[in-house]
Amino acid sequence: MCKQLAGLLWVVPFFVSAILASAPIQAQGTSMFLLDLPGDRVGVRYSHGSLDRAVQVQDSYDLLVEDFRSWTRAKVNLVILLLSREEWLEAGLVNPYGMSEAAGGRGLALPSWGDDATVELWRGLLGTRLPTQPDQPMRGTPEQTASLAVADLIGAIDAARILLRASGTRGDQPWVDGLVSHAVVLSHIQNHHTARLPDVRMAFGDLAKMGGGAGAHPLSGALSANTLPVRLWFESQFFVGAALLSSSTCKYSAKAIFKQARKSGGLIQAADLMAECPELGTWLSSSFKAE
């Protein structure tokens, strides 16, 4: 792990240079050469041969950033790096290939392609079959494409956290940031990709089971989860809370959350969330282990 963390520290200058670049770039001291797909909201640096995925990823995350901008009135943006397995390893990223990883302030790394190993990664993390994909795969098998879809779902949550930081919006308690990040992504999916909701619910339900089910871990461990299954378990519980916020019981959307936050200088207060959705109290006590 120390070696991996050292690699992450080394790669940060590369991500920063990638973010600032507006043309094909080569990371100094490496063999990585990434092509550029510019955009006002989302720029993509991508591996040779992955243009189709770069376009698809840019279109998807562009909508997410557009929604976030409209809700917060903050002109924020993202840079996504689509890396091959070899580039991922060479960069020294901490997460396994097939996951997402935030890096470099506005940077988000994602896999360029699915392969047999990304399928096995997500089968192991989900403990079940991968969510079905109605679209034809751009490269590889349907299961390999499905493994990318789960990576992109987790990547959207990472992106929401990046956007929150960039906009200066923050919660008054650490768990608020996790909950609101999921509220952003869920509101986005409900606005643009409602057909995906069953697969999203299934994925987070499976991640919850693999992490031990509701109440398996204390909320205080959310920021220090030391294994991927535990980190993803916390994501599953934040998804449950976000679904509660948007339910017919609470009807408190991401747009409404940010409207209230603007009145407090960008601070999202747990008390305000509880006032709008008292059921969050039950969620906190049932989802997380008592301390």
C-alpha cells in the first residue's frame, strides 16, 4: 500500500498537466500519450483507440455537470482521463483497474475498456451477475461493457464530490457530503436516465449485502474505509439516504438542497436536511452501527 500511495503522489503532477493541456499530451518520464476531447463542462483525455468511449463518457458526465451548474449556479467543470490497463498501472493509481479514482483536483480517472478482469472485479464486489446493458457494447462483450457501466456509476459519485468541493459547497458534518453527493447523482439519473434506476438500485443493494448489510459499520468509518468492499458499502448506505430524500415522503431534491445552501453561504446543514426529511433520523440509526 505504501508503494501505491507513493505512486499516487507521483502521478498528481501528471494529472494536473493533463487537466491544463488542450492538445495531445505525453506524461513526462512515462510512455503515456493521451489524446484530447475538449469540452466546456467536461474535457476528456483518452487512450488511443478509445474515442467512442470518450464521446459516450463526455456526453454522460456533461449532463451531470450541466445539472450541477444549474442547481448551484457555480461554473465548475471536470477533466476525465480514460486510461488503458497498462496506463493505469504505470500511473500508480491506488484503486484496481475497473474502478474510478479521483485525482488532481478536478480530475477523474476511468478505465478505457472493460475486459475479463474488470468483469471478475465487479462480480466479486457485487457477489452476483452484472447489471444488464441494453446498448450494444462498443468494444468487448456485453459483460465487459456492463463492468464499465458500474465503474461509471461509482465515478459519477466521485465526480459529484469533486464538483461539491470545486463549488465551495460543503456539509456541516462529514456524512452530509456523502449523502448530498448521492442526491446529486440520483437526481441526475431520475432526470435523464430513469430506465437505469432498477440496475442502480440492484447494484447498491448487492454492494450493501457484500459489505455486511445495514448496520454493519459505524458512520465514523466512512472517511477511513480501508478496503474497497467497505468503501462501497458506505456508498450503498448513502444511496439509501439519497433515495429517501427524493422519495414521495420527503420530496427534497438536489435542486432544493442547493437552493437552501445558497442562503447559508454554501453550507448544507444536517439540521436543515432533518427538518425537510425527518425520516433521515431513522436512516442514520438503522443504516450505521451504533457507536
